[in-house]
Amino acid sequence: QVQLVESGGGLVQPGGSLRLSCAASITTFRFIGMGWYRQAPGKQRELVATVYFGGDTNYADYAKGRFIISRDNAKKMVYLQMNSLKPEDTAVYYCNRATGAMWDWGQGTRVTVSS
């Protein structure tokens, strides 16, 4: 069973930055497309960004130009650098597969953007 452990969230002022990290316990990590997702209060979970084993990335429109997804295959880690944060970015952020059947979700990491 794959374990996903997210970290790096916190309270940040509008315009600030955070870097989220996700550790995935799977030996074939390097071949798997990974994604960051988020779930805001009262809303459905949504896909924020994806990164594939070749390095190709995709972003939700609201994330383009502000967020950067990256991965370190040797460490089996996925990162999400979030800049110019807005109050509407407040959510619990999760990582998981980019496509296909999702693994069990981790606990997520909470991001709160507020002054």
C-alpha cells in the first residue's frame, strides 16, 4: 500500500509563499505521474498541478504563473512551490497520482492565506 505524506503548509499572508512537500513510498515512483490536489472548505477536491516522469507539467488556470510543481525521483518526493498566494488558495493540499486509480489519500497539509 502506497503511503503519501504531505508537509509544508501553514499560515501565510496574502502575497506570500510556501513550499509543499510530498513523500511517496513506492519503488516505481519515477515512472508515475504525480499531482497536487486541494480541497477548500465546502468544496470538492480539485487538481492543482501535475508532473510526469519526463518532467512535463500541467497547471490549473489559477495556478499558472504562481505555482511550480517539481519532483525528485531519487528521493521519491514531489514539491509544490506556491508564490503570490491569495486567500482563495486556502485549502488542504494533497498529493496523489496524476491519472488512474488514486492511492489512499494522505492527511494533507493545510494552507491558510490570511492577513
